[in-house]
Amino acid sequence: MPGILAERVYSRYDRTGKGYITEKEFVDMSIAYFSPLFEEKLKLVFDLFDFDNDSKIEAEDVRTIISHMPLQKMVRTTRERGRAKN
């Protein structure tokens, strides 16, 4: 998981912003993260993309996420897999 996504996940768990995750925060977020309900998973992903916590995903939020994704490694791995099949 790229660094910025790991930071976003951590910040979602650390709801109080104290720099650590309490047991209650961990349990609450784990329930949401591992919930079989699709709506709960979408809410979690939405929160990861909403960098400024304004309940909107704006173009800058998406640019921030995409600019931190290891796309070149993903493309290289996909190409290597394609060559291995041939």
C-alpha cells in the first residue's frame, strides 16, 4: 500500500487525532472495513479520497491519490505477466 494511502487509513482509524489508535477506534473501523455491506465499504473508500474532509471528492483529492500510486511498477508487473504467458 503506497505511503499516502497507509497514512489515510491510519488517520481514519485515529479519529481523535491523538497520534495513536484506541481499542474502540480500532474495533469501530475494523467493523466498517471488514463489513460485508457494500455501502459501508463505499463510505470507507470515500473517506480515503476526501482529503480535506469536506464530504466531497474534488479533482484535487483524486489527483493526490493517483499521484501517489506506484503506477509504473503496476504497469511493469502487468507487462511482465503478459510476456510470461507467451
